[in-house]
Amino acid sequence: MFDHIQAFHRPRNIQEAVRLIHDGEGAGRFLAGGTDLAVQADRSVRFLVDISKLGLNYIRPSGSGWVIGATATMAELEKSPAIRALANGILAQAAALCGSVQNRNVATLGGNLMNASPAADTATPLLALDAVVTFADAQGQRTAALAGFFSGPHGTAAGGMLLLEVEVPQPPAGARVGWSFQKLGRTQSDISLVNAAVGLGLEPDHRVKWVRIALGAVAPTPMRAPNAEALLVGRKLEPAIIDEAAAEVAREVRPISDVRASADYRRQMSAVLVKRALRECARQTGYAL
Amino acid sequence: MNTIEIGVKINGESKRWRIAPGDLLLDVLRREGYYGVKRGCESGECGACTVLLDGKAINSCVMFAAQADGCELLTIEGLAQGDTLDPIQDAFLECGAVQCGYCTPGMILNAKAFLAQQPDPSEDEVRDMLAGNLCRCTGYLKPVEAVLAAAEACRQKAKDR
């Protein structure tokens, strides 16, 4: 099945890895866990560059938050005490639902982002967390916001480049802050039909100080819902305003119909998941709606 | 066709295998006679091809053999100690958790890695783990019972020691 692959490289460092891909003029592919690559079986791939042994699987504090190496696995993320604590664990929860144990043991954060499925479970919380990605090619390194990184289904602004790490700025925390990740799938570890990640900061009088709403599997790329966010800021969080924001989300998403769900169902469920997430965030602040 | 050589330690034995760069681990294992590794969906969904790689359960159908270079592998053939079955194998027999048997090696190996990390699991945790192994005969009730029984047996054995 993979007789088109003529070489398997194990570079010793990042420079060698990016050089191999650069010199391959489009015929090479970076390989981390391989769970997507082995299934896609793209026959244009002539050689593989294994990046799983470059020491890029770290999870460590940075000056202003956390940095996660691109080859940290889903299993490592879901078990990491730091990631479980970060933003009430929304990224750890997403990683824990990213397929079966066997897949989570090898699938990597970098692979999930670079594969750029509109339904990538880790992309949604990372968008809500205003994550920043750093990648490299033969010319050097670049850093960019994750928002704007995805260009379409399975497309990124870093095609042919090596994703090195993802930085998560220290998110707002405290008694009046809530975070929630919601996923709807046929089973809980199946690919998302819709997923949502929400962060919410409330004033003492329950007015919305700030809010971040991200959704997956409902547009060509994982997305934020800026209109719904703008609608909520400054307003007192009440059932009517939550309904209004959810209706705005339903207008902002651009879902498709496929074998798993219709566009109409995904649109309606986007509103439902955002409502649930907002309520859960509020509950975490001790405000029961 | 270019070939490369990889070295693995499989079921306690060191081996060197000559492989094609694009060979999948599942294909190499079966070619080398480890028929307990089953070919199922070939897309990382069903878990029939589960083996342990450095103690972690993985689907060998979505891993290139070259990725296993330098690693330790365990297949179902290497689980029993001589004639003594692993407590998980015993529990699958005792509980009648085997029907056609095709999913069984994968379930047992996944459970092996799981119980090493979580010796006292809840039923929910066992079900979550076994979600990576599809059974098309009958269902999951007896495998879940078997994993819980094996956990109990292992804890008892550790206490008696």
C-alpha cells in the first residue's frame, strides 16, 4: 500500500528535518504519530521525515504561560497536571476525547493542528485560549497567532513547514472566570459533529467582562464567533441574552452536510453547545442560571 | 525497492528486520509470524491490531514499522509466562469474554497496558479504555467483567506476595 514511499529519515535535529523536506521539493512529509498520514495514504509522498524523536514533546511553563512541543501526544496532554489545570482543563478534555487510547498514545498536538481538519478537537480550545504557534522551514522560524493559521479543510498557512511548538498565554483565571469544552459526536471519542470551547469572565454584578467563543466542525476551519462575543460583552448574563448569543452563533457558523450530520443539524447544535458552555462557565463562577 | 534495517525487542527477543521504508508495522509483524496481531479495519478504528510499544497500546495498522526501530514490542504471543497465562488471559477465559476471538488479543493487550497504569479502575474507566477495541460478535459486557476481574486478581496476588 505504501510502496511509493522510498525513504524513511530520522533526522537528529530540527535543521536537518527542515532541510530534508526543503530539498525534497514537495515529495516529503513530516511524520509524528502517523495516525492521519497512514490512513490518508497520499501516493504523492515519496519519503517520510520522522520528527517524533527530536525532543519536541515537552510541556513547560514559558514567561507568560505554557509552551507545548508539537510532538506531545494526546495522552501526554490529557495526563499533564499543568494542562489539566490550565483554563479548567479544556485542552486536556479535548485531548482525552481525540480518538481511542491506542490513537491518543501516538497522535500528537502538532499533527492534530497541521492535519487541519475542521473538526480537530484540540484546535477549538486553543483558539479560545488565543494560542500562538511557532514553525520552522529552511529560511528560519516564524511565530503567528493560531487564529488565521487555518486556511481551509486540511490547509494551513504553514504548508511544508515544521510546527515546533504551541504557546498558550496564561489565561485569565480566578473566582469570576469559567472555561468549558463541549463536544457532540456519535460516541464521545468519535470525530466531532460539533465542538465548542468557551471562556467567560464576569463582573461582580454578572455583567460579561470578556468572553471567547470558539467552534469546530461547523466551518471550513475551526473558528471564533466574534459577533456573538461582541453581543455579550457588557451585558448581564441572563437566559434571554444567552439565547440571543446562541442565535448569533447559529448565524455565524458555516457548516456543511456530510455523512455524519446535516448542515442544519450542525447549525442548531452549535447554538446548543454554546448555551451549555456559557451556563457551565457561569456555574464555575458560582452563578447558577 | 530500497530497504532499511530496524532493530526491535519483541516478546523479550532481539530481532533485526529488513523492511521497506513504507511498510506498516502490522504487515511486518504478520510477515514475521506474529499472527496474534489481527488485521481489521486498517484505519486505526477497531483495535484488532493492537500491540504494546514501549508499554503503550498502539494500533499497528496506522504505524510505520520504521517508527518502531529501537523500541520494545509485546504481542499476545509474548504475554504468557511459559504455560502460565497472564491474569488477564485467565479472566477472559473465566468470564467467557471470548466469542470468535478476533478482537481478543487487542483487548487483552490494551487492558494489559491500562492495568499497569490503573490497577484499581472503575467500570467507566474500563469501558472508556475498551472503546478502542471493537467486537462484532456480541458486545462488551463480558470483556468489561473480565478486565475488572483481572484487576481484582492482580491486586489480590500483590497482597498475597
